[in-house]
Amino acid sequence: MSILSLKNVSKSYGEAPVLKDINLDVAEGEFVVLLGFSGTGKTTLINLIAGLEQPSSGAVTYKGAPVTEPGRERGVIFQSYSLMPWLTVNGNVALAVDTMFPDLPKAERAAKVDHYVGMVGLSHAATRRPAELSGGMRQRVNVARALAMDPEMLLLDEPLSALDALTRANLADEIEAIWEKDKKTCVLITNDVDEAIILADRIIALKPDGTLGSEFKVDIARPRDRIAMNNDTTFKALRAEVTTYLMDVGIAAKVEGTKTLPKVTPIHSVPAAVAKAQEGGLEERYLNFSALHKVYPTPKGPLTVVEDFDLKINKGEFVSLIGHSGCGKSTVLTMAAGLNPISKGAIKLDGWNVEGADPERAVVFQSPNLFPWLTAKENVAIGVDKVYPKASQAERQDVVEYYLERVGLADSMDKGAASLSNGMKQRVGIARAFALSPKLLLLDEPFGMLDSLTRWELQEVLMEVWSRTKVTAICVTHDVDEAILLADRVVMMTNGPQATIGKITDVDLPRPRTRKALLEHPDYYAYRQEVLDFLEEYEHGATPKPKPKAIAAE
């Protein structure tokens, strides 16, 4: 029986339409996932169901009655935590209990609070305040508070998007377990395909034009184990089908460039005499991490974050560095960038020791760090002007415009950085890094702040530009699919402190690569399983196994 119904619902803000002709019925006890790109109106749709906004036309009904305002029967969990910072975990959950059950005796209300705090695994942190909690724990409080309202329906507005991959996966599993126990009707909006398949009875795509797209039924037995599903043929087929559909309807064709790259020489190129002496000698072991250590002083004594990190990378190779939070991935990267002093050991690039920052090592951070008062073109030009001092102004301008075109910003070069979306800002960051013509490209979770679908698009952009330059590259990521998609080798790090290399997997998949092609490749899921197995082994802080005497690419 349908508990929620949307009939011909449209929503506009002024002259701008956000949702158009939405028709949706949700059955009692069903778990429906709405999946789409940022800006497709997913949050607006949740707000309409919650009664926080009213449609411009059409009707939203719950159990046959029009939805005109928020109601306790529809509990909402938002992306942001919205906790009272001065209250404890128990205090935040008690706000909901006291509101919904004011006539219950104090002891019974306290028992209800304890029940819901325990349900999300926070009994041990009941007396802590939000500032003392991790992001995942704060979102658990948010879930507990919504459940304490005892709603008939849960509305989840990207509740996991701000969390790291492991916390996100664990909390998704908890949400599924809670749903399985109480069979509350759930509507979740997300941009993560795997999350949708793990949780949903039915997945409905929301298209960029604000209309509903295709619908996918999830016929996979519950509970759904994400490791086991990697070998499930139904999961693989559905994952490929949903991914292909979303990319086809949501990712525009690449911009064909009109600019050509001028033949100009960056100042950090090896001098001609040195290049001749080294000819043929540094194609292999072009980048050499040798017995690398990073030690930080603490009040309790020295803390070794990374130890005995040994890795040889060939010229033109793309390496992904993956591991759980706190394993030292970014520490290794910042040492390679020259932004973080080396405690012990050495890093050599093209035969020279890495000492201090240099444009020969370009870095793309998680946050693009643009100058907001400059245009996209001016942000890229800052580095180009320094790296190509002997080039003419016209040649330098051609370099800037060439790479901005390649990352799909041909029509936005003169826009101010402050007016760009997060995805567009990161495109500028990528263009800026490639425009430096670096010897080494370092990417520190470059797409970590973006929604999954924008991330897919920028991964394709990155691979397309990299295929033209074949610059030696290292990408730090927590995303298994991203690691495999981009890399020639995936380097897996053990847990910190004293993190080191635990395993290296060679990725022998054809290039150029696309996400759609990889999902259909017979070896793809075997590589994925290798990385997932390693991460699962270290998920709960397992003691690193003794590493082999030598882990290197000869």
C-alpha cells in the first residue's frame, strides 16, 4: 500500500525550475533511494516530502492527506549534524524524547534516550559533547535523535556524504540494520551508487533537468555484505547498469579543444648537459623513496607516523596510494612535495634529492586553494608566468587556455573563482597543476570534497589530460574504484602509527580507461577484491604483518 504520493509535482524558485512533473509512490515499509548529481533537486524533493517547502504545482500526500507542514511521522536526517554543542550525546537525543513524550515519567524518558543512543552504538560516549566526537559519531547522534521521534517514515538527505569512506560504509550498514529491524518506510537521497545498492529496494534516478529518470529494482538478498557483493553477479550487473545510465544522462561530452600547446620549456627542466649524461638511465626508478621515515615530537615522546617506506616509481607511471584514515598517505605525499621535512631516509626525483617545494612537483589538494578575487585564467597564469619566464606572453596565454579547455572550462575562463562551483574550482586546480609541466604530479584526495558523480566526471578529465602528458603521478585516495581506475599500481599502506607499505597490486588493465569499460572488464573485480581484502584486514586496527624484505618495482 502506498504511504507517500507525489502527483505532477513541480518546484521553481522565481523563474528557475528545479523539479518538473515528479510522479512518485512509496509503499509502506519500502526503502527507496533517489540517486542523482548535485544540483538535480534531490534536497528540494526531500524538503517537499518533509513539508519544509511547498510545491509550485502538483500535490504531495502522506496517507492520503496533503503535506502542508513538518510532522513527527516524517523524521528527517540532514547532511549537516545540527547538534546543540553545549549538550551531551544524551542531552541532544533527550531533546527529541522530551518533545515527543512530555507526559512520560522522567525515568522512562531516560530509558528511551539510552535505548536510541545504544541503537547507534554510542553508549560509551553518552556523556560527551559534539566537539569531542568524530564526524561519524556526530552523525550517529543525528540518526538517534531522528529515531527517538519514533517516526513512521525516515527521510535521509545525504546523511553520510561528509564522512570518510570507512565511516560512511559502517554507518550505512547500521542504517540498513535499523531499517531491517523496524521496517520503517525510508527515502534516502545520495550520489553514491554502491550506497544505493546496499540500502535500496528500489533506486530512482533524478536527471539533471529535474525530472525522474529510470528506475532500478534491487533484487539482492539482505543483509547485503559489501565485500561479498563484489563477487555477486547481480550486484555487478546492476552496478554497471546504474553507472552507465547516470554517466550517459549526466556527464556531458568532453570539450574538444581549439588551442594547441606551444613548445615552451619550463625552468625546472633538467639542463641539457645533465639530461644527456642521464639519458636512458632514469626512465626506471625515476622517483625513489628510500627508507623514508616521518617522526613528530609529542609531549609523550617521538611519534613515528611513517617508517621504512620504500618505493621505486618509473617515469610516466601512475601510482595510487590507499589505506585507512591515519595511515600516513598524505604525510608521504607532502614529503614528496617538499612541504613536510623528511625525518629519516630520502626521496630522489630524476636523480636529485627532494628538498623544499618546487614547481617541478605540482600538487592538487582536496581543497583547490584558488585566489577568489582572480579569474580561472588568472589563477592558472600565476604559476605559468613563473615557470615559463622565457616564453612570450602569447605563448604563456596559450598554455593557460589549452589546459583550461582540456578540463572543460573553455566557457568559464574569465569567471571569478568565487563564482565557480566546487567541481569547477577543482578543474582549475587540475589545469593549474598540468600547466606547470611538472616532473611529478601529486594528488591528495583531489576529488574527496565532491559528490560521487562529479568525481567520476573529473576522474575522466584527469585521465584524458594525463594520457596526453604521461607525467609521473601519485594519487592519495580512500576510494577503491578511483585507485584502480587511475593507477598502473595500487600501493596499500598499513595502519598508523608506524605505517608502511603492506601490499602492492599491479593493475594490468588497458588504457585509455573509462569507468564504463572497466566495469565490463573480466579482471576488474579481481583487482577490486584484492584491495578490499587488504582494507578489511586492517579495518579494525589489525597489527601490521611483517612486511617482505623488498617491495619495489624493478
